[in-house]
Amino acid sequence: MKRLRNRDGGSTIYHGTQPERSSSFQEHMVTLEWTRTSFLSTLHKLNGRACLPIRKVNLKQTKCTVITQSPIAESYTVYIDSLRINRGDAKLKLWKPRGKQEETPAVTENASVIDEEIPGPAVEAPEETSVLPDISETYKEHYPLLIPFSYAAIVEDEKNEIKYSLLEPTLTESDKKSLTELKNILWDELSINIKNLKDQSAEEFLKYKVLETAVKYNINVDSKTLGKYQYYIIRDFLGFGKIDGIMRDENIEDVSCDGVNSPVFVWHRKYESIPSNLVFDTSQELENFVFKLAYLCGRHISIAQPILDGTLNDGSRAQVTYGTEVTPKGSTFTIRKFKKSPLTITDLIIYKALSTEIAAYYWFIIENRHSVMIGGDIGGGKTSMLNAISLFIRPTLKIVSIEDTQEIRLPHQNWEMMVTRQGLGTGAGAVGEAGIGSISMFDLLRAALRQRPDFIIVGEIRGEEAYALFQAMATGHLGLTTIHAEHVQGVLHRLTTKPMSIPHTQVENLNAISIVRRLVVNNVSLRRTISVSEMVGWNKERDDFQIQDIFRWDAEKDIYLKAGRSPLLDKIAAQWGYSAEEIDEELKIRKTILDYMVRKHIRSYEDVSKLVLDYFSNPEQVYRKAKVS
């Protein structure tokens, strides 16, 4: 029996008789005993005929569907030859059954594979009557990150634990040797500063240099492996190295590593905190990566300064420790990714984070110049909600946003974005060490007040900047912000106690308070708006704030209910001469437009912002279009 290996370093396979070619695509059932990472790529490349990768592989079952361009007369059975769990790859074989009691694999030559003798015992094909062993993992889903090189897969093991698997091209020992040689030569010969190049031009430049170096130094690289080498070199030179695929995943919010030989953990928008298949095997490898993060942040980290808090060039926030000075398990890092495509109000409605009635309420009160504070727990979606409702600010108003890390994104032309700076000097970037020339949120807020903004958006209030924000609200400025608190009373308690210590006479300037929470129901993570309340004023008899609930979430039915009449809407009606019926009609118009956006799946940031801005310029036309459709 011959063993066949793909030219590009894929898994070893035992291949059956080559079927006749056909121009039509056909579905075929493939029986499997065990598969892992390489099963997807192996079947995808087999004879060049499998044109569609498997979208879901349930390893607890024994069959899956494969679409090929050539007919297969009988089912092929896939058996494992060897499995390297730590490396996440497997050697597979396929054969065509010839009878009920005897199956002998027939082997033919194929242009896409070459013969290669592999050391180790040969594995005989079991009979059809043999009992298949229990399969311990299930691919729940997988999706592309950088086609055709990197994919993300969500895997469930026999303990029902979810894991994140980053799938990349397999490197043989020969590939690793050639790749290392190419990298060493490029490190010695490249003299251009890639920071001066744009991302696309830098990638094209490196691709050309890889090809040029391989030809110049007579490194054996064929057309199939060239793309793979270029991918790894671009990943390591321009990207984030081993975690570059994870950083490309829009579903990942946080990436963290707790030390050597600890799995890299990711926070997935759907599956939350789960381990990945990436591990830094040596302290040297992890420390080199930490130095790279420090360089990308433009800061210094060493034994003398083992803690670093910085911002990466893509806007992501990195918190890094070096060595075993403060983290005995070794260097660590946590990266909070910057969202390139923020969630829109349509996304939040579809995810049931709020209802169209609540969204219409936000739209109306923000359009009519009132302040909103969003409270919630960690990961509850406070910033996402803040960014979504900020689109409802009239486009002619002046807006200033103040954040630690840039997350707010607005289409308004008269919008000034401000972010904090940590400063320079000894200790700069370490926890509690601002450094010389640091600029805090309080400094930015004081500067913003001199610009006469209509709306001040503060990413999150924690300390002295809260006092300055409420001072601004007391003088006529409008505010949108978030705060860590799990209920309305918690919000008011934090505002009126240290370190904020805001007098209750100024807290009364806050118009609406919304609470968003992250909940786990039947092992499913949900984000819900628990309540929307309004500030009525200070109750002297009770010596406490008087709060009116407007909306609340019914946990049993998972629906949003109206809890009472809004005093704020009555105030707006009295201020602008509306009747109660006209206020209800205005809310109905906005709800109709929001329902239209959900129905037509107008979800992208660009499309949602365009529709909202179109409404401000021509409300009747937008409403008529939404109503007719």
C-alpha cells in the first residue's frame, strides 16, 4: 500500500480509485471514524475536486456530506492514521469498500499528490463490520478569517466544554526549515521602515521580497507552498504573530494569556470566555511577543518597569506584564480589541438588547436635547448601547466625545473625538503611573467645556471627571455616558459617594437612566435592558431621589413592558406645545422606521447612520418609505 502526501504539506491520506471527471457538482456521504483540524483542508484539496469545505463536522456522528465536482460511485470511509492532539492535526486515509467482508484500498497516481514513504507501522483498513470508537469532539461552527489561509472553529469536547480553534496551513519539518531560512535572510536584508508603508503596500512588498529571496538564494519553494510562506511571514512581520488570526476575528472582544504553557483565552461575542488551541510553549517565545506588543504601543517594558498599559496602532488597548517579577507564571498580556464595525441600533433590536419602543423613546428624547446615563455590569453592553443611541443626536449640533480607548463612532461632521494620554518618563504606562505630560479624562473634559459643545459623550465615568460632567450639565450642556452599576439605586449611590461625590442638586440634571445587564439563561448569554427610568427630582420627605420607571424587562416572557407614563415626555410636550396624542404619534413614527430597518436588515453602521441622517433632513419621505414597505 502506498501512502500519499499533498505537495503543500497537508495530511497523509490513503486514496481510493480515481473516479471519472464530471462538470457537474454532486453531493456524497463520507463516513468518518475520527477527524480533526486537517480533515477540513484535506477533503477540500482532495484531487482538486472537493470544491466546498465542510461547514459543520459533528464528530459524534459517523457521516457528513461532501460536494465534489466528480461523481463518486460508492461512499468513501475516512479513518485516522495518526493524531497529534497537541499540534491539532491528523493523518487520514480514504478507501472504497469492495465487499461486505473485505476492503482493500486501491491506489492510483494523481497529479495533485506525490508518493512518499513514511516511517512507522502501516495501518490496515478495518472491516465494515468493525465498531467505530466514540468520537470526543464536535465542530459546532467554523468561519473564514483570511481566505484561504486562516479559519476559526468552535469545538465542543466530550465534557461539553467549548473551545476556540484557530486553523492555519500545516507546516512540515521541511516547511519550517525553509520558512526559518527565509525569515533570517529577510531580517538581515530588509532595510525599509514598514511603518511608513500602508498595510496593503507593505503586504505586497513583503510578498515580492519572499519570492525574490527564494529565487536569489535557491530555496526550494513551489507555487503551492509560496503562498503559505508569504502568509506566515506577513503574519509575523506585519501582524500579531501567533494570535494574528484571532485579532482578525470580528467576533472576538478580548484576547488574554496568563503565562507560559497556558492556553490563550478569548472572549467570543457568542460563546463568551473560552480557551483557544494557541499556547506559548516557552518563556522566550512569550517574552518576545510581549516585547513586540510594547513596541507596537510605542512604550518600554523591562524588569524595572514590568507593567505596561498602552494602545496598539489599531486602537486596541493592551495591558502587559513582563517576566516573573509580578506574575510568577511568566509574562502575560490582555488585549481589548477595538471594534471596527460597531453594533448599530438595528443589531441591538435584533439581539433583543432593547425593543423598538425603547429605541424610539431614546431617539425622541435625545433628539429633543436630554441627557442619558447607561449603567450596567462588566460586559453588559454599555458602550455598544451608548454608541448606538448617539446616532440620534441632531447632525447640526456640536459633539465632543471623551474616552480612554476610542470606541465611539459617529457620522456627524461637527464631532470632535478626544482620547486620554498616559504621558512619558519613568514608570509611564504602569498601573497608577501617569508619567510626565499625561492627559486625563478630567483634563479633556475641562478643555471640552471651553468649546461650547451641545453634547458631551464620556465613554465611562469613574472619578473626578464625573463631577465636571455634571457641572457641565448644570450649565446647559447635555451628556451621554456610562457607569458601572447593576441597578438604578446603585447608579445614584455611586454618583453621590466618593470618589465622585456629586451633590444631589446636580444629579437631578440627569434625565434618564438605563440599566443593561449580561445574563446567562440555560447556558446562553443574553444582554438585556433591564429597566429605563427617569429622574423626577429630590423627594424631601423621603430624603431620597424620586425615580419613575418607564420600561422594564419581563424575564419570564423575555419581552419589554411599559411601566408607566413618562414625566419627561410630558415636560417636552409642555415645552414645545405638543399634545399627548402628538407625542404618541412622534414615537409611533420612529418605531415604524426602526421596524423597517429591522425588517430590511439595515444593520451596517454606514446604512443605519445614513437613514437616520436622512430622517433629520426629510422625515416625511423616510417615514412614508418605511410605512409603505
